[in-house]
Amino acid sequence: MQDISKDVARQASLWNAGQSWWVVGIQGIIALAIGVFMLANPTGASDVIRFLIALVLLLDSLTRIADGFRDRRLSSAPWEALRGGVGVTVAVLTLLSAGSNYVRDDGARQMLAIGLLAYGVLGLVSIIFTIRSTGFKGGAIIADVLTIALGILLLSARSGDTSGTQLLGAVAAIGGIALLGYSWYLRGKPARDARANASRGNAGMDAAPDRDAV
């Protein structure tokens, strides 16, 4: 029983760390900044945005791998390691393609798009299979859906077509706003929970029988 309690505590701490309001807020700021830049400069944004997306994917994937190997007894550990491995592979290949004469821009874009699709789908699948042990992750779901949307838009984009870049920027900006809103919700959640617990405690005291009266 003690081992089970320790395992539950470890999973709860991982869940809380993954849902820190400031982490979700930083993701939202990055997504919003990328979206605004793509909307403001769709012609010259393609190469820069592809590099930034690959860099963010690389950093996030390395974090996933570290979380996966930190405690292999967690139900989410295999999924984190697998997802991180896919993300690192795609991100590194995309970054290296920038200095390669053999990989064209369209090839690098399609490779990154397929990697984002796989990364986002694996994230959603992992949430489905581990939701009982880790709980509902609203911020992670928003980020995964945004990642899939970015992958679809990159895969369907055409060279020299600024409309696709602007649509991609709009999706990134909307996703960033959604993440910022969710980070604000997470920031106020402890205070709301404390008020709810205090209210339930006061209600319980009011409902308790008066021993002196009895």
C-alpha cells in the first residue's frame, strides 16, 4: 500500500509540473509571436518560421525524453520517450537541411510537417491511454491539437503561396491566445480551489449537530 501511495504521489507531481501556468503561458507567448510574425511578413517568414518551429520541437522533445527516463515506472514514461525520440529526429533533420544542398525547401517543409503530425498524434494518444493515472491535461491537449493543425497546414502549403503562410500564422496566433487564456485559468486555480474547500468546510460545520443543544 505504501508503494502504491508513493507511485500516485510521483504521478501527481509530474501532472502538476506539466501544468504549471507559467510553462503554458510561455508556450502561448511563443505561438502568438510566431503567428504575428507570419501574418506581418508572410513572404520572408517561411525559412525563419521553419527553423523556429524545428528549434522549439527539439527543445520540447529533449524535455519529453528526460521526463520519460526520469521515472520509468510511470505510465506516461514510455510515451514521453517515444514521442521525444520522434520529435528530436525530425527537428535535427530539419535543422540540418538548412545547410544542405540536397534537400530543397519543399522537402524540408514536408518532413517537418509529417514530424509535427506524428508528434501531435502521439501526444493525444498518450493522454488517452494515461488519463486515469495522470488526469485531464487541458493545456497539453490544446498544444497537441495546435501541433497537428500546424503539420496539416505545412503539408498542404505550396511554394510561394503566402495565403498558406498567413493561414498558418492565424492558427498559431489563435492557439497562442488559447494557451495564454488557459495559463490564466491555471494561475487562479489554486485560489479557487482554496475558496471552494473553505466553503465546503464552513458548510460542514453549519450542518454538524450542536452537541450542547443535544
